[in-house]
Amino acid sequence: MKVFSRLVFVSLWAVVVLAAQDRPPNIVIIFGDDIGYGDIGVFGHPTIRTPHLDRMAHEGQKWTNFYAAASVCTPSRAGLLTGRLPVRSGMMHDRVRVLFPESWSGLQQSEVTIAEMLKQKDYAAMHVGKWHLGHLPDYLPTKQGFDAYYGIPYSNDMDATQPGDKRRHALLHPDRIDYWNVPLMRDEETIERPANQYTVTKRYTEEAVKFIEKNKDRPFFLYLAHTMMHVPLFRSQEFTDRSMAGIYGDAMEEVDWSVGQVLDALRRNGLAENTFAVFTSDNGPWLIFDTHGGSAGLLREGKGSTWEGGMRVPAIVWRPGTIPAGTTQTGMGSTLDLMATVAAMTGTKMPDDRKMDGYDLGGAMKMTSPSPRNEMFYWRGTRLFAARLGDYKAHFFTQTGYRDRGETRQNPPLLYHLGRDPGEEHDISRENRGVVARIRKLAQEHELDIDEVENQLAKIGDRN
Ligand code: MG
């Protein structure tokens, strides 16, 4: 009898294990807003405490040459979710750089998102947080493959109620929520306005954990895009005046807490080894806001620019048992690659009727092969400002992210070796004309490969 029950137990166990093996991994993408390369403990910040992100890196892998698809919100998010440069989906514009409450377009239905791709395997999908790909009914997350949505659909400094001259003061003194009349939405309805931004990080976290618990027995995709660290900075009572790094540190430490809550929910439910989790940021720090903006560490410039600080972002990937713990990957990667990487690990297919811009980084994450990405293109609006090939980066145009009188054409292009000079301080174009010529050719070929599309960000204000 004893032997029999042991047999039953063993075979039941085998069934459970086999079923678990059959099940494709859950996907969790945690996206910070305007978090700079240097804002996290494990990426070198001396005073902001991020024990949960540090642990994620310790159990997983840090990527030190990882790029957002663009240097500002809307195009960056379009690139992440579609695996395509935003210039291909019309989600970039030279002057209207992101979507606004007055915008009447968004990511087109014809684009295929990671959430839609994962429907091939019946994933449950939820988006929590900042969407910024269109807030009108036709463009909401629920129209792009997500079963559910909870969050503020655009930036938290929009719908400003303070006049221009008082606006900057309000942004740096976020002591009232009604300075920004932004909506909080559930699925397709506004449930709170103005959104109580003090508790938004906390409530996003609760929604994310609830979603994980509810879907623990089936494959799921959670896309948690925090409203923080975009100014105005808000944090809950528990995180107020806690950090040595002031209000920025407070808000960042709460985002870090949130990462811990999400990973703990995965561990608690026995899902850790079958979940691929990524933490990264949509663009670099918003430097014009003094100590309310983050830090790009030793990288040059920040949000809005095509210098490294604008697009190179902190990135941590995590899948215990699959991604070797405590490793650092110095090969190149991008949010543009997440779709191809997820497709390969879930056995789903990306669309094959259009140009894609991503690579499967799975081998590089396992450290069994080098990263297949050897180039990066830095678009500002609809124009290519810079390109990286291997360790070298050439700038054809330069411009600071904000407060700038215009662009500077660089002819000959500036050239930096990002291995020896990650801060882009020492132009070596004169000694390396051959390298400049190679990158110029790569850039020209790339530009020829971009088809003209209808611009969606230009659709703002009066429809006539
Ligand atoms: Mg942003």
C-alpha cells in the first residue's frame, strides 16, 4: 500500500512537472519612467537605496549597454511593445515629441504588440501604469492585446492646472495633486480625476500582485510601467523623507520596493523559475529638473538627447535557473529586442509581413553566445542623429535634450569609442576616418530601409 501511494505521488508529481515544463514562461516587464543609468544602487548610485533591484541583479543579470528605443516616452514605448523603431510606426515627430491630452491618435491597430503576439499561446495580459500610446478609446491597452488596464494613460505632468509661470514651481513642489488633472483609468473608464499620485506607485503594485495571484495557473504577461520617476515626483506616506537622496530618492526607493513586491509574489507562488522578468527605463533622466531629475551616472546628457545618457538605460533581466545569477552582460541590447527575445522563449511568432528591428537576446542572457546586436540607431524625431557600430559611435547631429536653441550638424561626424570613453568626451574622428566612413555607410543603408509612414504624433488639437 505504501509503495502504491508512493507510486501515485511520484506519477502525480511527474504530471505536474511535465505540465510546468510545457507551460511557456510568464513575462513580466517592469518599466521605469525617466530612470537614469546612474539612479540605481547596483548601477552605482551612492545614496539611493535599491535593495530589491540589487537583489534582482544578484539573482539575475545586469546589462550595461542596453538602450531604450528612443530618448522620450511615447516613441520609446512604441518601440518596446512592437519591436520596431518608432519611426516605422509613425510614433515619432520632430516637434511634437510625445502624445498629449489634445492628441487624437496613437499606436495604430495595424501594429502588433507583444501582448497581441502572446495571444497565440493564450496568455493573460495586463498593463498597469503609464501607457502613453493613445488615451482615446481606439488606442487604449485593451485595443492592443491587453485584457485589462489600470493606470494613468499619459505623463503625470499633463492636464496642468497651473499657468505657465507657476508650472515649474508646481513641478518642483508637488504638494498638491490637483495641479495635474490627470485621469486614473480602469480598462476603458476613468475612475479617478485628478489621480491621487501620492499612492499611485503603491496602487500599481497592488494591481500587479493581484494579477499575478489571479493568473498563477496559466501563462501571463504583466507590463508594469511606473508613472514615477517622471516629475512631478510623488511618494506615499511610508516613503516620505526617508531617503538620503531627497524626494527623488524617496520616490525611487518606493519603485524599488514595488519591484520587490512583484518578485516576491512570483517566488511565493512558485513561479520564479518559469518567469522572465525585466526591469528597465523608457529613457534617461530629465536633467532640467535639478535634484528632481535623476542621473545618467558617467554617461553624457539625459532624456531627450541622443547622447548616451538619453538612451542608454539601466537594465536587469531575471529568470532563476535559466539566466546565470550575478552576471553582467556588456554586449549591446535594446528594448527593441524584447519582442524577439520573448517570441523565442515562448514559442510564439512575430509578424513576418513588416520590418522588425529586434534580436533574440536569449543566448546572450544565458551567456552561451554573444549578443547578436552589434549596432544601434539613435533617432531624434524622424531624423537619424547618431549610430553605433561595435564600440564606436558617430554623431551626425547633436543637440541637448531640452533648453536648446537647435541642432548642430557635425561634419565630419564626432566619433567616440564607448568602451574606453563611455562619457563621450574625447572625439577621435580625425584618427579614425575609416571607422567614420563605415558608420556613415551603415547609417545611409539604414535610412534607405525606413519607409515613409503617416505621422501619428502630428495629429493634435484641431482636427481640421
Ligand atoms: Mg519618460
